[in-house]
Amino acid sequence: MDKESSSVNNYNHSISLLERKTLVITGVKKVENFDNLHFLLETTMGFLIIKGDDLVLVKLDTLAGNVTIKGNINSIDYILESKKKEREESVLSRLFK
């Protein structure tokens, strides 16, 4: 196991939401995809989908595994691995309509 991936796995996963407008997430392994309505993140605790309006990626620290998102946050859901592909395909299909 390489040093970088083992360091992300050691971080605790947490979510901090301030006034439904600023979302700070730790323990993020990978940002799968995002647009102004959805974010799909792989965290140390599983896949996470964030839905809202006017979402913007403010900060991405890949070494520490931290992500900050601003916008109007409507929902935060963990999804199963099997549903990840379905969600990802539906997001991509809407983008390329």
C-alpha cells in the first residue's frame, strides 16, 4: 500500500454543515463527479451524495482528504456501492442530453 492512500484511510470521516450553506467534509478519498446540483464523493465511510442548488467546490485538499462545498444544501445521503453506478450514470445522462 502506498503512503498517500494509507494516510487518507487513517483520517476520520466527519461532516459539518453551517446554516445549510457551507458543508465541510473530512475523510474524502475521491471526488467522483460534481455539478451545481450534485456532488458524488468517495469517503472513508462509503459513497456520499450531496444534493442542492448553486453548489460550488470551494476547497479540495486531496492530501488531507478535506472538501468544502458552498451553496444551498438540500440533502446528504450515503449510498450503497451498487447504487453508485446508477446515480453516476443518471447524473452523466442528464449532463449529455
